[in-house]
Amino acid sequence: MAKKIATVMTDMFEDVEYTEPARAFKDAGHEVITIGAKKGKEVTGKNNETTVTVDEGIDDVKPEEFDALFIPGGFSPDMLRADERFVTFAKQFMDDKKPVFSICHGAQLLINARALNGRRATGFKSIRVDLENAGAEVLDQEVVVCNNQLVTSRDPDDIPAFNREALNILSA
């Protein structure tokens, strides 16, 4: 059954950490909806390889309209976590035990949502202490799946494993 995936992002996302999972999700028949500060705004990846037009503004969507949350890495999650609307949005997915897919720096949004205490997770090496301080059990693995809900990976090299596990959860 096709799932509707909320993808939160702004400028400076890690290009391949958005494009490759989004392509895998779409190829599997799922709908990927990009959510940013404002509908129709163009956001550009930090490598200037990808420009995305935001499908929906954060004020125009609710977590209950989606089946899963995808947080690409790069600098985007750090900027998003400064906006309480995105923090609250992400927290709701974790509280509702809906699938959440976070790669690289994506977990920064979950840290600010105070949603990682007691969870197993991974992320880019520079945020691992932050993950520990947020109460997560941090594992240095290409992909970590916690409670068949939270899928985290470290960096672009982990994308194949990240996609595999995210798609497994979406197909369940």
C-alpha cells in the first residue's frame, strides 16, 4: 500500500541524502511531499546539485495527514530545529510511533524534539555526543532500526542500507 511521506527540508540539505531516498520511495510507489517554511519556495542542496520546490508550507500541514517522516541531512536539519513548528511536527511522528527516517544530521531535529531518550540511533560522527546527551544509545553502524519505527544512518555511504530498511518498514 502506498504511503504518504512528509519530507522536511530547507536550503543546504545534503543533495544525495534527499534525492536517492526520495527516488527509492517514489520507485516503490510512495508519495514524497516536501515541507518547508513556505509552499512554492525553492530550496537548494549544499552541493548545488539539486533544487527542490517545496510542496507544502509547515503551517499548512499536520502530522496526521502523513504515514511517515523523512529528514534528509546536511545543514538543513540544524536550521529547521531553530523553528519550533518543525520541532513540534517531528515530535508528533515520534510520539505517535509513526515511521521516521533520519540520515546524517537529520537527527538534530529529533534531538530538539526531545524524542530520542531510550532509543537506539546513529548519525554523522560530529553529532554522536549530541545523540548520547539526548538519551539515545548510539551505535556506529550503517543503519540502525529502533522499535521498527526509527531508521537512522550516518552519511551518504549508508544510503543503500538506509533505503532498504526504510522501505522494509513502509511495506509492513
